[in-house]
Amino acid sequence: MRRPNATNRILPGDEGGDDSDDDDDDDGRPPTVYEEDEADSFGERRLPIDDPASRPPIEPFLGMNDAGRRQRQRWAEEAKSSEPDDVAASSASSAEREKLKRVLGGRRSWLTRTRYFQRAIDASFDKIDVDGSGDVTLDELYAGLLLIHLQMAAYVGASACKPASKSYVAEIFHLLDKDHSGVLTREEFSSVMKILYSQVFTRIVIQWSLTLMVVPVVSQFIIEYATALLSWMAREFSKDVDDDSYSMQSLLWRAWRLFLSCVSRWTDGMEGAIATATDMIPSSVWRGMPLTMATAAQTSIALPYILGRVEDFFMWAAHRK
């Protein structure tokens, strides 16, 4: 087979070669194309173009035939298909590292840095790691989260009674599982708990602030307006009775008197017992009873609702970052 020079190369599918060459392969395969080494003008060193290390630049192929263009296009597609996976994996890992750095750096509170909280984390880890393997799964992590919530609820009340959702816990679990083993070590477990409890201290502050400053003021307003409303209703009711009108209030009053007259034998004894028990209770208790009931209603119903809305706001703000 004749040796091509720099200006006369045999390309795949090139029909411009000499048909009289007897050295060409007889099996129908195109001849192997060689290029001359730039350092050796006599062609002593020859490398096949199919070798990726010796692929020629694109300029000599501007005038190539269809087969040469297809070969060049195949090289370009192979290079392009192998590149995006690495780039996507690199960008995904970079985004994951940035998210992990933001979560670990921005979510710390005074409560999670105390020795008491660290002891609670260690005790919870020892209880849920029943097999003594030194690591915990996602289900064991959520069980430990609920266990710490129960321990803290005994001291701080409603503010520690709203654990995070399992989907959010799973997100933090996979984010802190650096080796993607499906389990967390003791150090990773501690980091997850500090992230999940970073908002509990804020809820504690909000709860006690509302209980000590807002709830008494609101209760006082409720008592004042309720007393004024009841006084107005009593005056209107007495006016209807004095005028002997046949309004609904008057009819109810007459029905009540009829009922009392029918059961007077039972009510006489009960009235005496109730009067005796009432006299034994100091008058200050009766005066403070409306305020106490209003405060208890707010701390039992309104305050947990407000804390739940605060938790939802924090979750919404965290997902927006």
C-alpha cells in the first residue's frame, strides 16, 4: 500500500485513490489511514488516525467526503455524551455541599449548645441503638427525635410538642449522610438533632412572652367587655319583666320560675349545701376566677395554635432559602 503524504491522504470512503493498488485489503474494509509525524518528514513514525491520541485537527477535514464527516461527527457525539454526566454530578455535589454548609452554619440556637441538650442527645442515641452498632437508620432517627421531644415537653410545655414532619427529617437525614450508607453515626445524629431543634428555643421564648405579657392583657379586656355585655343584657331583661311584656326573655323567666316551684323540695337541700360550700371559698378566688379561666383557655387553645403557625412560617422561610 502506498504511503500518503500531507497533501494526499486516504480517508475512509474516499474514492479518489488509485484503483490499481494491489496492496489494499480484500475483505471490503477501508484502508487504515496514517498521517505523517510532524517531527519526521520521511514518515518513519506513523500513527493510525483512529487512535484518539493522534486524531488530526479539524482544519484538514474541511474538504472531507461524507464518510469522513460521519466519523468526525461520531467523535464529537462521543465526547459530548460523556461530558454532561460528569458536569451534572459535579454541579449536584457542589449544590449539595452549599446546602449542607448553609444548614449547618445558620441553624444553631442557645438551647442546642447547652450541655443538657447534648446529654439528652447521647441518652436518646443509646436508647434507640438497641443493637449497639453505633449507627441509626431513618426510622430510629425519628424515634429519637420524638423521645427528645417528650423529655423537653416535661419542662417547657407546648413549645416542644410539635416535632418536624418525617419528610423534612428524611431530607436532613440524607443531607447529613455524607457517605450515603443509609445510616448515621453518633456525630451525624447529634448534628441532625441540633438542626431539628434549632427552632424550639424560639418557640419557648414566644410562648413565655405571650403567657406573661400578652395573655393577661387580653384576658383583662375579655373580662371587661363580657361584664359590660352581661350587665346590658340583665338590664334589658329586668326591663321586660317590670313592664310585664310577653317577650321571649319574659317567657323564659316564667318557665324557669315554674320549674323551680316544681322541684323546690330538691333544690332547698341543694341550695343550702351549695351556699355552705360557697361561703368556705374566699371571695378573692371568685373575683379572680374569670381571669383564671380566660388565661387557661388562651394557653390551652390559642397559644398552641399560634406556635403551630410560627413553626409553619419557619419551615416556609427555610424552603425559600
